[in-house]
Amino acid sequence: MDMPDVLALPLEEAAKRLNAAGYDFEVQSLLPPRDTEADFAGQQVRKYVVRQQMLSANKLVLTVVYRVRKEVQKDGSEN
């Protein structure tokens, strides 16, 4: 069975595809140097896969980046 290509997919979709194909994976976050995962708490964040690396036969490491969704107010301005 070939390993699914999950690059550029949201982490949730990538996880579904890898689980369905029988692969285990770890997730590593790629954040700017001064940011931590706690800095994104309470924000609408989508995680996207930017790298997939094979460790062993059925084990992968997925590197993800965060994308913060901007909210648009009723008057058209963004937060």
C-alpha cells in the first residue's frame, strides 16, 4: 500500500487519510521563534501539513503550521 500524500492538507483531513491507510504519525508544530502553542489559545486556528517524513515502515512525522482565521465584523473590518 502506498503512503498517502497529505501535504498542504488540514491536519484533521491528513489524520483521517493516514489512519484509513494504517499509518501512525506524530505531529510537530513549526512556529515563529518567539511564539508557543499557548499563544494561540482561544483563537480560531487551522493547522496545515507542510512536511511529511517517514520514520519507519508505518510511522511518519507531520510538520504543521498554524493559520489564524481573521474574523470579519458586521461593518466589514477585520480583527
